[in-house]
Amino acid sequence: MNANAPVKINRPLHWFAVLAAVATFLLLGAGGLVTSHEAGMSVPDWPNSYGYNMFAFPVSKWTGGIFYEHTHRLWASVVGLMTTILAVWICLKDSRKWMKWLGLAAFLLVVLQGILGGLRVVLIDADLGVVHGIVGQTFFVLMCAIALFTSRFWIELASRQKNFSVPRGLRGHILFVTILIFLQLILGATMRGQHAGLAISDFPLAHGKIWPDTSADAIARYNANRIEVTNVNPITAFQIILQMVHRIVALVIFIGVAAAVGLSVKRLGKKDSLTKLAIFWLALIVLQIALGIATVLTNKAADVATAHVLVGALSLVTGALWCIIAFGRNVAVCDRRIEEQCSQSAATISGETAFAANK
Amino acid sequence: MRIFSNFLLVAILAAMPVARAADITGVITFKGTPPPEADIGPTMTAASPDCAAMYDPAKMPTTHFYVVGAKGEFADVVVSLKDADGKDITGKSTGASAPPAVLDQKGCLYTPTILAIQTDQKLTVRNSDPCIHNVHITSTAGNPEHNDPQMPGGADLTYTFPKPEMFLTFQCDVHHWMFAWVSIFDNPYFSISDKDGKFTIKNVPPGKYTIEANHRKLGAKTQSVEVDDKDVTVNFTFEAK
């Protein structure tokens, strides 16, 4: 990748990429609502809906969970179409070879994601639902990256004289926290994929203790006293430990992002765009933790739990874009140094040649 | 002479001890205060007003995990026999010739919510509602899983299950508060306690057994029981946890 490569700015392509990324974000929300309303299996067939062609399924039948699952499928079709157009557009109009590969990757990923969603329904496999959730988050990162790479900001990154490289330690720290957020999203998707409701329904304690009792007797007692309207599967010790790990990792992420802000201010300065992005990132993490607590205290209210999924996705994307921009800046600085060295070398060589000629 | 010999034969047969199957009866009692049931009304109203419209707003349905009478009579407890060592009795199913059991979807609820059948016995799932349901069956014991649509007025769905399983889950994802649990036995020796807490396991051959009472929330309790030619009474008491 060469940020200095002469690339023509294509504003319509960029704004279409942004639109596709926004559509993907909304699709994550629609998918989150499906799981939050336990509606993933409410349309038993795929790609048809109750025997109808998906696009001809009468609106009058979009009742209960069908509404969430069917609108998710329709919106996914829109995102699939937008991704296909985007990939073709990039292939035709973007001169960067790696961007063409990225467009192709987005197309393949959206196809894979659609098939995963369909197989989850047809094979009645809840584990595939977890994979579907994780691939959805990954696809969102990819779509946001494409939107970034087609932007004026990215293309002109090389020509900005103010750019200076991001220290390796800071880059490594933020990459680490971003990976941790991705792992946290996998934990979250696994928790939601259990379809067992809240394994721990109190906060800040857990079943009344700092570390909950997970003995067989305790689990039996928790289940005996849980009166659920939905999510009626019994909870297990594994699910309780999963939620405890999720809580601990959330704390580690908060500390990690707060440290990222401190390091950015120290190394890059308060006014640097990456410092501002890190501050935004911290605000997202604080919001995400508040939503996580609210998810517990509202007994996993569907809207709150879905907002938790969405802010989680934004947190991942923010970290990922921070890393990409830092990488891009370093490449740009590196290229500029090489150019300067080349210019100096050329000047030296031409000077030596002139000297020799004069001699 | 012939009349006399026939009479003698009948007298001998009548005098011979014949092993007779007996019934096991009993009462299940709940001691203590069960957790309060949850109101399904708000969820039903928000997700599916057409379902909520089937009820008087003042009498919306609740969950019924703990069906307990005034004197502690405990309903919906699955009582079954195991062998003397506490192992499942297998290979005794008469399910293939037994009449089908029926699970109905009525008022956007499953009726009954607790049911027991034999392996290979037909289970008919009916939709008595004017709305779409999906019948989603989830097994933890290797029974076939299904997710089938059932339109209003649609034909009954029929299932059979080859493996014994406690509390096989039936759910409707269109209406995500709808659940039923079907227990499957490889023998005919089981019963479910009624609203008076009473149960009867009929025609149990003589022998030593373990009798198990299993409640979906409170788990299982067991006792040893010996059956000869007389009916046996076994009672269970569950307590709040």
C-alpha cells in the first residue's frame, strides 16, 4: 500500500461507500433486534419466507417475531446489493489494485454472511448464529475501512505536511485494545447465542457476591427462582463465568482506552486528529459500559441490548480505523522521507557529476 | 368324567399364583412459597397485539412454572419409573400402537405446557389460533430437531421421537413467550401430576424400581419402590429453594 500513489478522488464512490457502511450499521441493529426478540427462527424457511418469495411475502403476515426476522432479511438484501455495486464500482474506477481486492473481499464476505444467516435457520444451528454475529461485526469494519480509503482524508494523507509518524508503542497499544474489543464482541455474541436470558441479573454484584457461587446447588437454586417469560433455557455455570469474564474484559478495555487517550495526548498532542479520535473512543466505551449495566438492570430489554450491540460495533470500528489511520500516516511519512532522501541523493549525484565535469 | 377333569383344571389354574400388574399412585406436594409467576401480558401486547386481543386486558395470562394448589398440591410434575439401579427402563415402549398425544396452540400459548409421551408415539401439534405459529423443537438428547411453519387453520403437524429425553423443548419464535416441554420415555410407566397433585402409573409389573418425580424448575427427586400384586402409594414433597 502506498499512500503517496496518485489516486483520483471519486466523491460519488466515497459517499456511496459511506452509505453502504451506514446501511451495514443499521443491518447490525436489525440483526441485534432479531436476537434480542428471540426471533431468529421465526421464519422457518430460507431463502423463501413461509413459502413465499422473500420479496413478495405479504406485509399482513409480518407479525410478532416475523417482523424482526423478515425486515432483517430484506435489509440484508439491500446491503448485499449495495456491496455488490460498491465492489464493481471500485473495480472499474479505483486505480489501486489493493482496493479492488478489498472490494472483492467485501462482496465475498457479504455473500458468506448471507449464507451463514440462511444456514443458521435451515440447519437449526444456534452456533452458526454466533458466527453470523461475529462475521457481521467484521464486515462492518471492512465497509468502514473502504469508506475511509475512498475518502479525500485518506487520499490526501500523504500530502499533509503536518503529518508525523505515530510511535510504535502507541500503535501497538491501540491495536491490542482493538483486538481485545473484538474478543469481547465474540464473548458477547456467544452470550447472546445461548438464548438463556441473563446468567447474572444483578450489578455490581453477581448473584449477591463479588464472585458468584457456581456450584451445582447454587445453579439449581438460581434456575428454580428464575421466572422468565422468554429465554427460558436454564442457565449454566459456564454462562455465569462467561458473563463474569465479559465484565472483567470490559474493565480492562476501559483502562486500555483511557490509557490510549493519555498516551495520544502525550505523544501526539491534544490537537492531533488521532488524539481526538481516541477521546471519542473513550466516550463510546463509557457509553458501552453504561449500556451493558442497563442491559443487566432492565433484564435484557430488547432495545437496550441492541443498543449495546451497536455501540460495541462502533467501538470496534473506531479502534480499527485509528490503527489504519496511524498505519497510513506512518507509510506517508516514510514515503516522504524516502522521497527526500532520493531528492538529496539525486542532488548529490548531480552535484558530483557537475563537479567531475568541471574538473 | 370329562366335566370333572375340566372343573379340576380350572380349580388348579385358579389356585396358581399369578403375577399381576399393579398401579403406583401418589400425591406431589409443594412446601413453602413458590416464586411469583410473571405476567406475559406486556410482552404479548408489545410483540403481538393480535394475540393480546384474545384476552380480557384484566386477565392476561401469566407463566405457570409452579402450579400449586391451596394445600400445596403440586401439578405438572413428571413421575416416571427407572430400574432398581436408577437406570432408564428401555425397550418397553408401546408408543407405536398408543393413541397420539396432542399439543395445542391456543390463545398464543401451548396447551398443555408439560406433556409426556413414549418413544415412537405420535405427537400431534395443532394450531387452534387465527395466527401463524412456528413449531421449533430443540433436543438435548439427540432427537430430531424441527422448525416448521403452521398457518392458521393449517393441517396438524405430527412428530415422533426415537430417544428418551426429559423436557424436550417446543417453542414458537413468532411469539417468543410460547413454550412447552415434552418428556419422552422408552416405556409406558410414567405420569404427570394433576391439579390435585395426584398421579397414577398404571400396570406396573412386579419388581423393584426407582421412582423419579421431576419438575422442570426444581429438578428430580427419587425413591425406591417395590411392586407386587397390590397397588402402591408413593408421595413426594418438593420445597422452595
